[in-house]
Amino acid sequence: MASDHYFTPAPDSTLKLRQITVSLGGEDRQLTTANSVFSPDHIDTGTQVLLGHAPTPPPGGDFLDLGCGWGPISLHLAINSPRATIWAVDVNERALDLVRLNADKLGLTNVTAVLPDQVPAHVSFRTIWSNPPIRVGKVELHNLLHTWLPRLEPDSDAWLVVQRNLGSDSLQRWLDGDLPDDFATSRHAISKGFRVLRVKRHA
């Protein structure tokens, strides 16, 4: 249906799976995507910028991929940090099914794809990576980040990629002004019209 968006919880459109080849972990990999999820034909430019400019993730701990879509960030993290637990979180159940399918296809056992309320409340994160869903609107986006970023462990980082013309600079100012005093936001990289923001939680 035309009303389906990548942030639709349960898309009504008929499922149409497609196979794509993407580069992850330095190798070409055959993965599965579908209609009514974000960027079904390829790894979108913003996510490519994030994967190319964020540092190597920590070796272990609980990681969060916020707004995971069909899973490129989660799969990247799982490949690079096999001892970590990757929480792939999205409201779109079709996207979560694809994350599980792709993790299984790659033999990755450290990815847990769940709805937001299925992440246990006691879990805090060694790192958070996100290509956040800007198009849900500013209020919803701020609520989303206000909910999840405070779950960063002390002395840990979140990495966000945001298109400049969709408000990356204003989002950076908001994060710097709205998060608790032990957080600091900085611009880590600029590429292809996108900003990679680092949100540091100090010890």
C-alpha cells in the first residue's frame, strides 16, 4: 500500500523479497531485503558514510543499532565484534525479520533483532550506532534519542549519521543542549552531504 513507510510497524503491502550484494567486513555478501523497509536496493549513502567513518567498534559488550532497517549496521558490528551482543531495534517487524534472516545467512549468532520495548530495561550499551529516522519528525526524533542515548555506559560513544540538509547541525546543537552534563556532542566527519556526530558520555 502507498501508506506503508519504513517506520510502519506492520506493513500491509505484499512481501516481495529481493537479493542484493553489498560489501560488509571487507567482503561482498549476498543479503535479502524487501519492499516497505528503508533503502531496500542498497546500503544507503548515510549508512555507508557512518560505516566508513566511525571507528572500529569495541571488542565486546552490548551494542545498539537504533532504527536498524534490514540490518547493515548490525551486521557490520556483529562481523567486527563477534564477542559483542548487537541489539538491532526497529518498529518495522518486516525489517526485523530481514535482520534475523541476514544474520542467519552470514552465520552471525550475536545479533538480537527486537522491537524497542523488547530490550530489557537493565541493558546499557557500550556503543550506539544509528542512521536515525529523521523523517518521523523532530518531536518523535528527539523523544527517540532522549530515550536511548542516556542508556550509554559511562566512557562510551554513540555515532549518528545525519544529512546536512535534513538538520544535522541543529540536531547537534539540540543534543549538546538537551542531554545531561556528562554528554558532549561533536562533529566527527563530513562526507557526501552527511555529518557523522559523536555523542560522548564521559566517565
